[in-house]
Amino acid sequence: MEAVLRNLIEGYRDELIADARSILRLPSVCGSPCAGAPFGREINEALEAVLALGRKMGFSCRSLQGYAGVVDYACEGAHGEPLGILTHIDVVPAGEGWSRPPFGALLQDGRIYARGAVDDKGPLVAVLYAMRALKESGLPLARPVRHIIGCDEESGFRCMEYYLKHEDPPPFGFVPDTEFPLVFAEKGICQFRVCRTLTCSTEKGAIELLSLRGGGAVNVVPAEAAAHLRVTPPGQKLLQQAYAAFAKRERLSLLAEGETVELRAGGKAAHASMPESGENAVALLLEFLKGLSLLPAETVLFLKSLHELFGGESGGRGAGIAVSDGESGPLTLSLNVIEVDEGFAEAKLDMRYPVTAEFAPLWRRLTEVCAARGLEIHPMQHKEPLFLPQGSPLARTLLQVYRDVTGDDSPPLAIGGGTYSRAMKNFAAFGPLLPGREKLAHQADEYIATEDLMLMTMIYAEAIYRLAGAGNETDSFAGHGP
């Protein structure tokens, strides 16, 4: 069966690449809700483009009020509950640092450069073409196949909440939104904000913080941050001395115009599940600013508190919550968004904790250390960890598919990322990133290699056939989840 599917998919090469580039050109970043588009007009336009592509392939397609899309395929004789495949059309903001247009979908040296190339539009299009290959092959499937396309994966899973309120969940399936060969564990995720009101003091320091901003999405390590200061003549020399003595000044620029000074910090974006792979521009700016003793005392206290608790490193040691386990590794904690303006200060943080750790003690500790520093703490979202036994029928089958198609025996993985696998029972994260490939999700110059796009399409076609194909023991996959 593999040869039949491979020949069909290879014949789609030009179409597949063209359709992937077309979808990648659509800037599907979460925006203001409007009629029929709960996550903004641009996400809805991208969803409709994907559904139009599915209809062109002959599938039954519909939008669930703009919250999600559904692409259904059922060959003659297929019956019962469907195999589910969950992808998403929304992407994080492009961010800074791109050497190519982030929504240009430039094809260069065998790579398509675009935000969403690997997370998650490239895999989305690969799944559609895998379904097309099965449809046009005539291979019998015992079950229908349902491809669910979410519109809010990056901002809170509201799309899946809507789906589960209005539709029955598939009993099992996979999520092409992380790494091959298979992910069996996903850390718990908690995103929260801390805030404080900075009172307008009569204290007139030589340096005053007018504003501080950095970061765009709470699940992205920020590559840029900026602060604006008012510096009186007595403070200007001292500011220059502090800048000259700062060990990391090569990543910090200072531009003065009269009494107004702009400080800009540069870093490297990274997915919040791997903060150690980035360089946090907000943390760098906090590190410099907290040393300016000529700022008002209350401002210095706030900056020091943020940096000491959350900005000094990304393992949670500053807040006293550093934990680790043998299944999924250490806790990560990164301060990714900050805004200080007109007396109000707010920071947004992303925490990923090991699958065996209990959340309640971690949150209690965070609450205590924030209260001790005069900071309010408020949860934004929390997702429990996910653990899929490696011996389950679903895990064994997907792992075998990957190994048969690629010849690679890499072991299954535990990750800090969070996928739609958490939204439904008995789902596993499966690709698209191949072992050894650079991890560029949420980073500048994100790309997907066209050969990888073709290979993942083949892997997904074979996975669908083995999980839903006639003659396979499809009932064994359902009901054996975490």
C-alpha cells in the first residue's frame, strides 16, 4: 500500500507546494472578533481558504461558526466513529528579526519561509493531501476520517472548547503539531500575569521610567524590548557610566534626545517551551534597569522583583519552584511580555512543569513569593500534563508507521510544548519536525523544507491508512488513552 500512496503523493508535488505557499501567505494572527469570525477576520479568511481547498479535493467541509473547520472523508463502506486529526490555522505574530517577508512564503533553496510553515500550516496542508491520496487511491477504510482545523490553538484552545460543546469528539487520533517520531508526554502549562500599580510619587529622581514594553505573545521568548526614560542633566552622566559598565551592552542600544532616552534590548525569539534556546530581551532590559539607583525607589523595587523572581534564568529557581523528573525533564519559566505605562505595570509569564509534578504546590509558592514582593498574580490559563503510555496500540502503531516510512529508529519524546492532544482523549502528537531539524516554531525565518513536506505527507497518509484502514484492528485504538 505504501508504494501506491507514495506514487500519488509524488505526483501532487507541484500542487502541494503551491497550495502550502498560498495558505502560508495569509496572516492568520488572532485579531478583534467580528460577525462570524470570533478570532478576527484574517484567521477566518485563512480558514475559509483551507475549507475551499478541501472542497476542491472532493471532501465534505464546513465551518463551525468560525471557531473551527471540519473536513470529512468517508469512503464507501466506512462506518462508525471517525479517526480524528487535529491541526490549526492560527499562528503567533511574526515578530522581529526576519530576513525574508514573514508572510511572503518565499521558496528558496528548497525551503518555504513563512510564519506557520511548521506550526502548523505546512502540516495542515500535508494532512489534506494525505487524505486526497487515500481518496484517489481507492484503498478501503473501515472508519471515516475527520480533519478538525482549529482557529485558536496559540491563544487558549477556545476553538476546541467550542467544538466539544457542539460536536462529538473522535475516539482517537493524532496531532501533527510537534515532532517525529512520536510524543508520549507533554508538560503541564500555566500562563499567568503579575501586576502592580506604581503610585505617582512626588519623589523626583534624576531618572524616570516613562514606559517599558516588550514581547508580543506569552508563549514566545521576546526578541525585542524597549524602555523610554526621562533623564535630567545630573543623571545623564551616571546613565552613560552604567551603560558603559554593563557587561551585555552589545545587545543594548541607547539613544538620547534631550532629556528623553530610549533603551532597546535585542535578543533571540524562541518557543516558550524551550526558553533556553532563545535570548530574552525583556529579561536583559530588566537586568540593566534594576541597577539604575537614580530611578524612583518604588520603580527599582518593582524591576528588581521581576528580574530576581523570573528574569535571571528560565528554570524557576528565582521563584523557588525548580523541579524536574525523568519522564519529561525540568520545569521552565519565562517572562515573555511586559508593559509599564502611566503608573501601571504588568508582566505575562509562561510556565511548563514536569508530567509528574503537582500543580497546586507550584501555584501556591508563586502566589506567596509574589505577595511578598507586593505583586498581584492572576492565572490566564492552565493545561494539565499529558502522558500516553508508549505501549498503547495508538502509540505503537504511529511509531511503527514513522519507522517503516523513514527507516529511522529515533526514540519517542517528551516535550514542553502543548498540543491539541490535551483537548481530547487518546490522541498523540505526531510530527511534523523530523529528528535533527532546527526548531524554528515561533522564531524568525521559520521555514519548512519541501522534501520534508513531501515526506510528512507520506507519513500521514500511511498513518491514516493503518489507523482507519479496512482489515486493520481499528477498534483496538479507541479507548486506550491516557
